[in-house]
Amino acid sequence: MNHALILPILLPLVTGASLLLLYRLPFGVQRLVGVASTLGLVLLGVWGLAMAGSGEYQLYHAGDWPAPFGIVLVLDRLSAIMLALTAVLSFCCLLYASSGSGTDKRGAHFHALFQFQLAGLNGAFLTGDLFNLFVFFEILLIASYALLLHGGGRARSRAGLHYVVINLAGSALFLIALGTLYGLTGTLNMADLALRVAEAPPEDAPLLAAASLILLVVFGIKAAILPLLFWLPRAYSASSAPVAALFAIMTKVGIYAILRVFLLVFALGEAPVNATAWAWLWPLALLTLALGGVGVLGSNSLRTLTAYLVILSVGTLLATISFVTPSSLGAALFYLIHSTGMTAVFFLLADLLGRQREEGYDRFSAIGPIGHRWLLGTLFFIAGIAMVGLPPFSGFVSKAWILQASAQEPRGLWLWGVLLSAALLTLVAVSRTGSNWFWRPADMAKPYPLERGPLVLVSTMIGLNGLLAVYGEPVMDYLELTAEQLLDPQAYIAAVLPQAIASAQEIPP
């Protein structure tokens, strides 16, 4: 048993608790502790990628209780990718929040809440148990409630109330689904549940299908899929820039849960339970993608535009995942990495630009002079190219891979049409923003100060997107292996429940 596997959860959890107890320390010390903890998570993310690269499952049994009776953490390629992506993104967001006058000073306990958020995220990616997935969901959601309200204000309070209500409803549905599954199977360990669901008698099939669809609704709320997405634009655009940038990974938690649960728990047996979920997911994903494109074009501020870009990325991911092939899953994971990083960049860039506006915000209706026009305009131009999906950045690579994978599918033409149309709308919206802000207005007589730290950080994040394209081939190889591992649930079951190897092999895929 590898005890290091619990560190991505334990490190931020202990750090957050320590920061709460030592909140009277100088603020600089709190920043240092938070940044050091997050840097440690980056190193653990790199370690996780290396450990999972061999294809072997790494397990941690809490209290040395064997599965399915005890809590088990499972590291595979998918969870390692999500851990590393979360660590790098959170490190950049925390540095941005801590730089200069930083947004971390605008409310109490920012750094403690940030660490609790990371503990919940990492736990959700590592857990091998549905009930503990619920627990970690609640940890990250409770922390996100406070982070969204960080800094105060009427707009954040209204958005926060909507966000809390919709997620509380999702949590209640989650418990209903878990109670149904436990009542039918007697277990919530994912590996054990997969075996029990596959062996369930025919009379239990309707209830199992109902539980799976309830879970799809729950994960759809987290991922922001139509019609469960209307909380997102207001919540993301109202929160502070580094918090909104961190929230770029929040929708991906829902997508991760869909992948993990519907490709493992409901994927076995002669008539897999997940067939109904995939049938619903395809049209809803296309509608989400289309709505994201329309929302991008109709946005009245750069933050709202970026929030709809998050929705657009969710629709693209879920539509691609719906093909359930190694090629489509690999392409979706590549796009997941790209879209998470670039939407975070746009949230931070919106804050940088808003600081240079005389009005102090990023609404398109108040066009006025902007300071440091050429420098920020160049940065926005490069970020816009990467976000839209033009070469040479990773957005082009990921979309080309998605189109290539979908071309082999009978429904692929639908995805081609909607995805390319949404990309065109995004190009128009981003071009309009750049023209209004950087082409028309004259320079301000006295530009507002431009802090170097945030500028360098945003530039570095854009550079990382370029590196993702440069090193696209080895990344693609890793992601294709990840997709193949996802489509082999028997291997997961054999690793978590060695005593069930024979039973797992007898179940038709």
C-alpha cells in the first residue's frame, strides 16, 4: 500500500485547518503557507502522473481495511491527470490572488478556504467509493460557497444564493440515488457496485436505471449541462478573478464523475445500465454546446463571455465523450486540459483589463480608453487565438482531434456542424471585444499601474498552452492509454477487488 497516495488530500486539509487555527498570523505568512502547500500539490501531481504512467492501479486502504468494506483511494491515469491539472491551475490562481494588492486580502480565511477546496477536489478524483465521492463533493462545495462570496457585494450575494440552492438540490438527489443503489446492492464501493449491478435480477433494472439517471442529473448540475446550467454565468462572472479561474476545474469534476461512474459502475453486463444515460447525454451535450456559442456572442462583459466559454467547453466535452470510443475519449481529455487552462486565463485576463478601465470593470457597453493598450492588446490577441482554436495552439490540436474522431461516427456530422458554428461565434465575439477595446480608443493620458506579477503569470499560462501543443504527441499517447484504461472496467475491478477477478472476467463487457 502506497501511503503517499493520501497526501493530495491530507496536505491541503491539514494546511487549511492550520490556517484557520493560526489566522492571527501576519498575512504574508498565510500567503507563504498556502503557496507552499499548493506547490507541494504540483509536485505530487507530477509524481502521480509518473506512477500511473505504467498502467498499474495504485491503492490506499484507509485504516488497512480491505475493499469493499473500507475506504479506498485509487490512482489511475485519469485521476492522475485531474490531480496534476488541478494542482497547476490552483498554483497559478493562488499566485495571482497573492500578487501585489491581491484579492486574497478582501475577506477572511481566503487561504484556508482555498486549501479546503483543493482537498475536496483531490478527494473526488481519488476516491473509489460513491459515498465518499458525495462527501468530497460537499467539502469542495462548502468551500466554494465561501470563496464565491469572498470580497462581498450585492451581485456576489445574489449569485451565491442561486449557486447554493441549486447545489443543495443536487446534493439531496445524490443521496436519493445512493440510497437506491445501496438498497438494491448493499454496497457503494465502485468496483463492487459494478459487479452487483451487472449481476442484478431483471426486476431491479428499472430502479437501477432510475438511480443512474438521477446521478446523471447530479453530475450534470456540477458540469453545467443544459437545462442545469443557468446558475453558472452569474456565479462565475460575479466571483473574484482567481476564484473564477479556479472554478474552471469545477465543471470538470462533474465530467470526471460521469466518466468514472458510467464507464465503470454501470458499464458491465449483457444490457449495460449506462445505455440510457448515453442516449440522453448526446442531445443534451449538443444543445449545451449550441447555447454556449450563442451565449458567448450575446455576452455583455468579458467575464460573462468567459463563463459561456466554460459552458461551450462542457458541451464539446460531453458530446465527444458520448461516442465512447478510445479515440473520442482521448480527444476529449486533450480538450479538457486545453479548455480548463484557457478559460482560467480569460478570467484572469478580464481582471487585468478591468483594472485599466476608467469604469473599473469589463463591460462591453462602456467603451473607453484603456491603459497599456499595446501590451495588453497583444496578450489578448494571443489568448484569443488560443481560445478560439486557431493554430499553433493546443485548441487547434484538440478540436482537430475531436473532428477526426467524430468523422468515423454516424452522428459525427452533427458534432461537426455545431462545433464549427460555435467556434465561428466565439471568433466573432472575441474579435469584436478586441476591436472595441484595443483598436478604437486612444491611450489614456495617465494609465493605471500595471502590476508585473499578474501580467507575467497570465503570460506564462498562455505559454503553457503553447507548450501543450508543442508536446502534443507524447500527451496524446498518454491520453490514448488513459482512454483504453477507462474502457476496461474489469482491470479496475481486478485491482480493487483481487478476489473478484474470476467473477469480473466472466461478465460480458
